[in-house]
Amino acid sequence: MPLGSFIDAFQSHFFIVVVSVGLAAATVIPLGVWARNRPVASTLILGFDNLISTIPSVALYGLLMPVLAIWNVGIGTVPAVIALFLYSQLPMLRNTLVGLRNIDPSVVDSAIGMGMTERQILFKIRLPLAMPMIMAGLRTSAVMGTGVASIAAYIGAGGFGTYIIRGIAASDRQTILIGAFGASAMAIGIDFLLGGVQKILEGRIGKR
Amino acid sequence: MTANDARSKFLLEYRDVAKTFELGKDVVSDFNLRIGHGETVVFIGPSGCGKTTTLRMTNRLEELSSGNILFGGVDTATIDPTKLRRSMGYVIQGIGLFPHMTIWENIATVPRLKGANRDELENIVDSCLELMELDYKEYAHKYPHELSGGQQQRVGVARALAGNPEVILMDEPFGALDPIVRESLQDELIRIKDQLSATIIFVTHDIHEAIKMGDRIVIMKDGRIVQIGDPLTLLANPANDFVRDFVGSKDVLAQFKYLKVADVDTHDRPPRIAESDSFAAARKKFDRRMRRYEYNGMGDIDKSPLVCVCSGEGKLLGCIDVSKPFSDDTPADQCMKIFPDITENSTAYEALSAMIANNVTNLPVQGEGGKPIGAISMTSLHDYLWRAR
């Protein structure tokens, strides 16, 4: 396994996290909006996501490899992104559902009674009120995803995991630490950035 | 009268309105009511009587199972629900202010939906806050959680008024507030509805609130109307025992709280003397009045020995009790007693309390400029009660 530069590791690690968590956010938040008043559908989706989360990441890579090998992408970035995409769904979906369902019913009742359309209620009332919960889910997913992405080095996806694996193999503590430090610094950094985004959004739509 | 006049005579008309929920239970049935412009109608009854459901059917938050509701002569079933709701104000017990919006944004909601521009919004918010006696500078840019419950509901009412609605629907709007705040908001609402001549439908389970707020009260039980009438009619002539118990007709004194002095016979104007007159003049006036009564065969009329002392402009300054042992030459202003002001707008309860507290059986009623225009007496209150029965 070639040990690339620290910058290379950072780039591939960051790419995997951003793409997979971004894709998950783009699909799961609308899914949560759709499923919020569909108890059967939301139970099924949550059940599926729970199931995914119980599979250890290494096992998930193992499961994905033969399937993706059909398209000749069994190892590398593609399985890493898919696995991470699946893992990041649960916190975001759960938080989106909780955020949307915990809105004071009298607020929605008065919005309807004042003549807002279903669409206006969603975008002006429900989503802004659920936003802190949704953002919290996104942050959890991103931090968790950064950690899980380290393991993707086992299937040749690169990233800080490469240092860790190499370090373990060579019993080189310093190399392990470089990888571990890189991954955790990235997790903290991403959380900090997303926290900033949340602050800006809250500033725009008001606090509670 | 053209067909158009006939149609616009009532703002809202409920025709055989009924609501059945899935389990086949009738929530509302045979509901017929016409509400005129500027009228305040209170729906009241025990919980589960269908009052809230009826209110929510008005702006189509609930659909009717049968019958129609006409709004300005048009069947609401044919009006787009969001459009219908924007022309009706809506205030609920839970207040329901949008927690992520400032007071300004909350109040601007409906006008904004109707497409008002920034300047118009500014004017609307400003005038609505002023109407609810909330200072623009202090409150407009606060968030709901920074306000007390009473202030929040003031904003709730302001928000309902902002759309310039033709009717305001209020679902137990003051139910969650403490009694003192509730009382002041009720007074506020009465002031506003008089000022705007607004039409209001008000749901409550509190009979005192209903009697205070309502021009007419609709008493409901098990989804049906039991009786419709103005507060005094309900108190004096309850349709059955249910209404009697519900409005508390047994409490005669309670009625006096809603009875205005103007409703009672007050035409018997007490004798008057000038400020500069003496006690002797007062007694002379009184004796003359008594002789006239006897001459006219009105022996059983109230003989309270009161004589009004008036200023040059005719303003009531005080009253002299001529049965008191003053010397003849005592100046009027030294033997007169000052009573609480009773006007035609005072309640009979206030008048009665003042009489009891001052140990008299009648009191002058003051008109414009404080002039005594009549008198209210224990006898006239008694007559009113027994005539009403």
C-alpha cells in the first residue's frame, strides 16, 4: 500500500465524507419530510437504516465488494462513498422526523387557520422550526462519517486510514498517530464549519 | 329590496349544518344561525358540545357533513379554503405565534400572504400594535418567547386583525390566561370590536365571559343549539333547566352585572336645588314633590329623601338627605353628600352596590356634563326583575 502525502490523504478522506454525507443529506431530508406523517413508511425506512447501522463497516465493505465488482468498482472510492452514504442516513433521518414532528400543533393549526398553503407551511413554518434538529443530525452524521471513512482505507479508498493501517502493520506508533490525528482534526473541523452554517441559518430565520 | 341586499344582510349564515365523525357520532346537527355584520356571537356549552367544531367548520378547518355555511351570501364550500381563511381572523387558546418569527413578522403574516408591500406591511403592523396597546419600539422586533402569556395573546389578536378580516374566529382565546390578564384582554377586545365594529365568533366555556362579550349567546349541548339569545334574555328566560343551571339564572344579583342602568326605569328625576341654596330650600322642594305624588295617586313610589345640589351649569355636585337633622340655614354644600357617579352606562350592580354602601334607596343618574337626568332606585330594580319574569 503506497503511503501518499498527507495532503493526498486529506483530499481523498475529505472527498469521501463530503460526497457521501452530502448525498445522504440531499436524499434523506426530503425523505424525512415525505415520511413525517406516514407512520408505516417512516417505520420501515427507520428500520432499514437501523439495520444498516448494525452492520460493522468492514463487513459492509465486504458485502458491497462482490456486488460492485460487477461494474468493476469493487474497491476504491465508490464502495467507500456508498457505505458512508448508508451509514449517515440514520442520524439525519431520525432527527428530521423528530424535528418535524415535535412542532407545537397550535403553531401549525394557526398557520392553517390563517390561510397558509401546505407548501408555505412546510417552508416557512415546519422546516425553519425543525432546522436545529436537522442540522444536529447532519453534524452527527458528518463526524461519524469522518471516523468510518478511515476504515475505507482497507478497500483502497485512501484517506487518513492509510496511515493507521500502515502504522498497525508496521507497529509504528507515530504513523498511526498521524492518521488518527488527521481524521479527528477533520471531524472537529467539519463540525465547527457546520456549526457556523447553523448559526448563519438561525440568524436568518430567527431564534426561538 | 334587491336580491343582492337580501344576500348581504347577514355576514354568515349556517343552514342545517351537521358534522358526523367516522364512528357515526353526531358532533353537530341541525345547526341554524344567522350572524349579522358587527355582531359578536358566543358559542358556549360543556366540552364536547360541538362549539369548537362549528367554529372550525366556518373557515373550513373541518368540512361539513351536510348543510351549508354562507359567507356574505356565498357557499363557503365553493370558496378556496386558503382564500376563505385569509378573510377571517383566527385566534386560538394555544396562541400559536410562530416562535421563529419576530412580533413584526407574525403580525405581517396574513397581509404578506395577500401580497402587501413593505410600506403597507409597516403601516399595518404599526396600527395593529397600537390598537392592542403594545409599543412598537419595544415589541415589534422581539420574539414571542420574550413576551408574557398575556402580551403574546395581544399579539395573537393583533395578528388576527392585521388581515383586515370580515369576521374574527376566536377559539377560547383567553382560556389559558390568568383571571386578571383575561379580564383586561376581554375589556380590550370589547373596546376594539366597538372601535372597528368587527364581527366576532367567540367560543368559550366560561358563562361570565360569554355574557360579558356576547351580543348574542348560542348555548349548545350534544351538538345541538339549546337556546340563542342576548345575555339578559338567557338569564331572565332560560329555555329549560339545562340553560338555567348553565347560565346561573338562580343568581339574581349576577344579572345585575350585565344590566345597564339605561335598561331600568330611571325617568323619575329627583328634585334639584342650586349650590347657593340652604337646607330649608331642599326640604321645601322635596315636600312639594311628595305632595305632587300623593295628589297623582302615586303613594307607593320611592320616597327616598334625596335632593340634588347642582352647579350653575347644572352639573351634579352632591345630594342632600332631607331626613337628616340639619338646621334650616345650613348652606347646601355643607350638608350634601357625594355619591359615586352613576351614568346610564353603569351596571345595575354598580348602582345597587353604591346604594347599599351609602345606605340610600335611590341615586341620581348623571347624563351629559354630569347633569342629573333621572334616578335609579331599589324599587325600579325590583320592578325590572319582576317585569322580566
